[in-house]
Amino acid sequence: MNLIVDIGNTQIKSGFFENNQLVRLENSTLGETEFVSGLLSKCENAPNVIISSVRKYPEELISKLKLACKVVLFFNSEIGTPLENLYESKSTLGYDRLAACAGAHGLYKGKDILVIDAGTAITFDFVTAKAQYLGGCISPGLKMRFKALHEFTQNLPELSKNEDFSLIGKNTNDAIVSGVQNGLIFEIDSYINKLKAIHPELRVVITGGDAHFLNKSLDNKAAYHPEIVLEGLNKILEFNLLIHS
């Protein structure tokens, strides 16, 4: 069994994989050591583990993992992946971006792929049919755009995403919602169209907290994979188990 742990700024997400299939998903806001200790107690046998984190790993957690697990990997820029990483500043690349691309590559091997992660920021990442990660772009997400309009103006209120929006807002609140949401939808569709003009067989995957909300309004509907980061981390773990076996 493989245990995959993705530690974010406010939430920890984990998945248990058997035969490359996600069999159990758990989320928590507990501390890393407490949460991972709880996960390990549910394992009948010592698992293989990979952890990706935006935080520093506590020594207590490292000690527990080394005692309880067969293989422990801490995902960083030095760990091998199924992709050739051609990003110029590898040490600054968000691990979730590379992991999501590894997961998408596992789904669409031999295809050009665009991975869109619609979270606090929205990231666009491109993988070639030759399994090369080239990079992409980073843009403000929905919440950040709403917040920026409020903080950088005198009179505009801070709003949030709304299912009920149109192309033309007939009052200030509706105009903000229309501008922010349509603006991001147009941005995503335009980015996909530009890439499809160069790579006609492009596959598009979308994930992240706002992915489902945005995908409903896109002209270019993407394949929605909410756990693509965990799936990618599992692919990376399996890749390293194979090359070191």
C-alpha cells in the first residue's frame, strides 16, 4: 500500500493507493505529526510513503515515518519523476504543479497536456507528448481577484463567487461578479485556444477548489480530476520504487 500526503498551508490531504487506485481519501486541519500518525495507525502493514509539503517537516514526524514505513520520500526538486523537468528554476517550482502534471501524464501518455489548477492562484502547466514538463503561467484566482478589487479601490465591496452571473452587470455588485468571473473564464478559454492552435490534440485537465465552478462555464470543457495531485504523487512514488528496486 502507498500512503500519499500533501501538506498545504491550511489543510492536509492524504490518499491510500492500492494497485495505483485511490481507495481512501482523508483531509484534515490537524498538525502534520498528529494527522500522519493517525493515518499510519490505520495501516495493517508498513506502507510506502511520499509527502509533499509547503512547510518544514518536524523532526518528530520524520522519526515516526522512518520507524513505521518501508520507504519514505519527501518530494523535492531532486526526486526523479516520470517527466523530464525542463523548468529553468526547478527549486522554485511548486511541487503541486509538477505532481499534477505527473498525474495527468499517467492518464494521457503520449499526448500534449495542459493542466489547470484553479485555487487561490490559477496555474497553467504544459506537458509535451514526449513527457517533457515545459512550464506554464501563474495568474490570480477568483478569490484573489475579488479581494484585489476591494483593497485597491476606495468604494468597491469585497464579493465572492456567485453561480448567478451574466455577461452584463446592471449594478455595481453584478458588474464586479461579471467582470471577475467572466474575465477568468475568458482567460482560461483563450489560453486553451492558443495552445490548441499549436497542439491540436491537446488534452486539458482541471483541478483545484474553483475547478468545477469554472469548468461549467468554459467553452473548452476540461477533464475534471479533483485528486490529480495525489494521483501524481503516487505516480512519482511508484517511479522511484521502480528505479531503486
